[in-house]
Amino acid sequence: MAPGAERRLLLPGSIGWSRRAKDRLATVVIGSAFGLAMVPLISLLYEVAKRGIPGLSVEFFTESARGVINGGGAAHAIVGTLVITGVAALISVPIGIMAAIYLTEYGSGKLRRALTFFVDVMTGIPSIVAGLFAYALFEIFFGPGIRLGVMGSVALSVLMIPIVIRSAEEVLKIVPNHLREAAYALGTPKWRTITRIVLPTAFAGLVTGVMLATARIIGETAPLLVTTGVIDSMNSNPFDGRMQNLAVYAYNEYRSPGVMKQASYDRAWAAALTLIAIVMILNLAARLVYRRYKTEIR
Amino acid sequence: MAAEVDITTNAGQLLAAASGGRRRVGDRVFSNLATAAGVTILALLAGVAIFLFVKGLPAVTASASELPGGKSFIDYAAPLAFGTVLAAAFAALVAVPLAVAAALFITHVAPPRIALTLGYLVDLLAAIPSIVYGLWGIFVLGPATVPAMKWLEENLGFIPFFEGPASTTGRAMFVAGLVLAVMILPIVSAVAREVFAQTPRKLQEGAQALGATRWEMIRMTVLPFGKSSVISGAMLGLGRALGETMAVTIILSVSGVVTFNLISQANPSTIAANIALDFPESSGIAINLLIATGLVLFAITLVTNLAARAIISRQNIE
């Protein structure tokens, strides 16, 4: 609605001053509440940039912290973040999209209703609980104290799957029915209709959803703290022992700084800045993909 | 709508069936795969509950002397549950009015041209990783809040919440709650925004035609229309705050007390923060104990979220 529309509709003389004052006051209160809500965002982005930049260096991106006291880089954490998140996406995307196909194309009756309901429940699982679940699951097979990169991926999948389902469901729902009907009328089997007509039509939306879901889990700390552990050296094999990642790296540099406290803090902020940059890039890229490749649906 | 889908689905299946058996195999495989994915998810969720239960049970049934700290499970978990609820409730109390006002600003006050951008800015708050909120809370917000907490102690010290002595480092429940509030603000605001934007035009224009000012229009149409959605959005935010880990882990200086005092240096911990702090160095029954508290947290957030969903679906039926 046009902002001035209602004001123009009213005759100026018809409102008492107290009503007008109340209207003014409400507008000011609402506006300043919005401004207040923006203060943390601005402060946070500013502080992360200011405190993160000193810690950024070539070393930060190329070296691990192995055998280095009070120094080293975060290359192992960056690699770990990519591997753990990548494996989580490999688990979550097929399951999530197939489940969304089930919900929009096949599902009926009790199973469908149960799935819709429990996906909602799953969105609310606290991230640390997802981590505990992954630990409890792997402990049964590998014994107590187990730490693996893939455990982190499983924990993150618990958080990622419901996000993928929700977004995929949204875009599959808006694929118009007449496309499906046209395919059926030509005698195309249902599964071919889905793989050749429905999924390609929804493709940009599906990719966007997956990217946003990845952005949501890539900064997770708590579930990885209890599953992938802490390590100083490079490990890119998710099935072989502890694996570092950026969020846990930042936490650790803050929590147990070495003798040179400030250098540690600098690295924590640099890791935070790197994480925010990754998340923002994923978010922007997701929006660009959608705008550039979305199918015009008429 | 649903009936329409059914008819076309059946027609498709009929046609497919009529045109030979091999296609039916493809159909069957694909539909089984889709169903299997759905069942996997249900199994996964059941797995979460079952594994936590199985691993947590030994700690629940153990006697106090077997557990670290010599406290029974209930005595161990109760202060943590208290801290969890206190931090989340304070966060929701701060976040909900702000989020509602921010949503109103975007849908009904700001020029429509920039409304989309403003909405995107609020959503940006949800994209920031929790570890970054934690660092910001301890290094920036905490120190900045110290004078405010001192003021609260001096002027409102008679209220139990602000009893003091005020923290001088900013590592207090007050700061942790504020950070949680910022984190859940985008969630509550997104729900509120959506419902405010859906307020029927008829009602809004009707109010204006009767001579209502903008605020009167908002108060008489938009707010009543959105009320139950806002309540459920608030509970979704509360659920998120209950399970939020890192910000609290980093900010609070924990001492296991049970107090409503928000600004002092001695704080109750929360379930999630306690797990994050203790899990890496724990072994044996201590692990079971932490998992059992995780199960309690799971139960608390589950109840909160289910209540939120129930409110939403009741609204939809009406």
C-alpha cells in the first residue's frame, strides 16, 4: 500500500490532536524499534570486519597449525569445513529432494501427514542434540570417545534435511499442474514426467534451496564440538579421526588462547570473518542462481 | 485442488499402465525410492529419540554416588533446565516486541519500494553463524552493557532480576539473553511479517474509510488478525533460544547457582552450554549424564515447538 494513501484519504480537520499525536507516536516507536533491531547487525558486521582483517594473511589460508605453538594458519579448518559440509550435503540433498518428491507427487494418507508433521518437529531439533545423536550412533559401532569427520556430517544432515525438504517442497508445489497433465496426456509414465518435466522446471529453485540450506549449516559449531573434535593438523579424510572446522577453530582460539592472547583472538576473528564471507557468498549466489536461471512459469 | 491432482495422477497411471509393463517397473522403482526417503527421515527422527534415550538412561537410573559431582540426575539437570528456560524467556521477552515492531515497520510504515530490502536486512541476522554472535557478545556487547547493568543495579536493584552485584566483565545472563534475543529476532519477525502482509485489504481499507489513523488501523485490523501467528512465531523463537548453544557457552560465566538475578557474575548454566563445555573432556558415565540432559532439552524444545504448531494450525482451520 502506498505510504501516504491513508493520510490523503482522511480530511485533515476531522482528526482530533490526541489521535493524531498517538498516530505520530506509534510511527516513531515502530520506526525506532526497527532501527534498534538494526544496531546489532551493523555493529556485528563492522566489528567482525575490523577485528577479522588483522588476522587474515596468506599463512591463514595455506598452513595448518600442526606443530606450531601460538601461530599457524587455518587451512586445515577451512578444508575440514568444506569436507564436513560437503559430505553432509551429499547425504541430505538426495534424501531431502526425494522426500519432497514423495510429499508433492506421491504421498497420501497417514504416511504423508506423519512426514509433514515430523519434518516440522525436525526443524526444531537443537543443533547440540543433533550432535549428541551422531555421537551416540557412532559410539555403538566404534566405541566411546570416537571422533570422525563423518560424524559431524551426520549431525549436520539432521539439521539440513528438513530445510532441504521444506524449500524443495515449496518449489515443486509451484510447478503448474498443466505441465504434468500434458505429459500424462502424451502417455509419459509418471516417473519420467517427474524427472524430465517437474524437476527441470523447478531446477533453479531446488539449487537455490540447497545453497541456502548449506549456508545455514556451514557455520554450525555445537554439533561439531561433540563429534569431530579438535585437531591442529590437516585431515581431509572424513573417515579417519578428528577433523577441524572453522567454527570450532574460532571457538578454540578464543577459549584456549596461547601465550600471545591477542594473536589467538585475531585468528578467532579472522575465522569468524571467513565464515561470514562464505555464508554471505552462498546467500548471494543462491539469489543470483534463482534470478538468472528460474523457469518462467505461465 | 487435491481432488484435481488425484484425477490427473490416476489418469497418468492408467495411461502408463495401458502402454506396457516395462514403464510400470520404472514407476514402481521411482515411487518406492521416494517413499523410502520419507521413511528414512521418520526412522532418523525416531533414531534421534531412541539413541538419546538408550545412552541417557544409565545416568538417569544411576544413584547419586555413581555420578560425577555426587548429585542425582534430577539435582544435576534441574538447575540447568532452569537456566535454559530463564535465558530463553528473557530473550523472547526482549525479542518479540522488537520483532513485531520491525515487521510492522516493514509491512505498513516503510515506503514499499525499500520494504523488500529492509526485510532482507532483518533476514541477514539469521544467516550469521552462532559462533560469531558469541564472539561479538563477549568482546563487544558485553563490555558495552556493563554501564547499563550498573545503572540497573543502582536504580532498579529492588527487583530480583537486577539485584546485582553487577558484572564488571559483561559475562552475565543479561548479555547472553540479549544476544539470544538478536538471534531469534529474525525468526519471530519473519512470521509476523508474513501474517501482517496477509491482513485482508478490505479490513484495512474499511478502517481507513471510517477515518482511522494509520495506528488505529494497525491496532484494529492488522494486530488482531496476526495475533495468533505472532504468538506461535514467538514460541518458535523461544524454541530456538532454548537450544542455542555457542553464544551462551562463550558469554556466561557459569557457577551452577539457581537465581533470577540477570546481571550478576554468578549465573546458572544452560543445558546446551553445559554440554558444549563439558562434553569434550568427559568420558564414561559423565557422557551418559550429558546425553540425558540433551534428551531433556530435546523434550523441552519439542513441547514448545508443538505448541507453536498447534496454534498455527488452529488459526488455519478458522
